[in-house]
Amino acid sequence: MKNNTQTRPAVFLDRDGTLIEEVNFLSRVEDLRIFDYTAEAISLLKNRGFLIIVVTNQSGIGRNIYTETEMHTIHEKLQSELDGAIDAFYFCPHLPCDGCKCRKPSLGMIEATCSDFSVTLPDSWMIGDKKIDVETGFNAGIKTAMVKTGYGRRHIRDLERTPDIIAENLLDAVRLILEI
């Protein structure tokens, strides 16, 4: 049974470089740096009825750089700093070469979300700072936004398809989404 029977659009958010500063293989909660506009962006989305879902590749677990417990500690801190506004975190612990179905740009995390929540995919968005985030959105048939934070400025030139929105940061992307 789904957590919520009300059908709602979701915003699927990449974590590193989108919600928080990019730290290569973030493993320590004391290295967590939330962008100063993240809380406002999430609040705007929540007020418009969007589910807030974090979907994040965390191959540092598969590389034995950090543990799943350490990652959950970071998610708990992020959730605490955002006053519990994130509806769910989904992560892929696998290496890029593992061929799993959960690692972005595959759809395992989005499919898991749709299994757990009543999501209106045609009204949903994927926001991230990497080409794989945009590709995930394209693969899911949802709207896409790329932010220039994190790896965004570098990955923009690698895009094969243009996202619906390219924005300076998460807050700018959210403001543009809410205008559409």
C-alpha cells in the first residue's frame, strides 16, 4: 500500500551539487554544507503541493569509502536542517560498472518512489547538476531542470538534449518551475 493515496507531482532532486555543496565522496556530517537557498526552494515546492524526493548515486558505499550508516547520518542531518521537508531519500550504493537498475540514469529510484507514493509523473520534475540527472528525467518522461552549481557548468556542454530549464541554482530553477 502506498504511503499516500493522494496523487501528487514530485520533484526528484539530486543531492550533491544541487541541494548541498559538492564534496567528492561526502562521508562526514561535519563536511555537509547546505546551500543557503535550499530551504527556501524546498519550502516553495512544498507549498505548491510537490513531494520532495532525493535521488542520489552513492558509489562511495560500493567503493568502501564510507558506510551506508554514515550516509544515513548525513541524510538525517540534512532532513533536520530542512525541518523534515524531504518526503524520502532514495540512493544507489553501486559502482557505475555494476549495471544495476537503481543507479541514475536508470529508473530504479524513481520506480521505487512511484511504488511508495502516488506520484503524478507527467507533472513531476527532475533537478540536478549532472548530465545523468537530466537523462534520468528524460528516461522517466518527466520535465527536467539543470542547475549550474556543483558540476552543472561543466556538464551543460555535455548535454545531448536540452533540459526544460537551465538555472543558476536550485532556487532559480524552482522559481522558474513555479512560473510554468
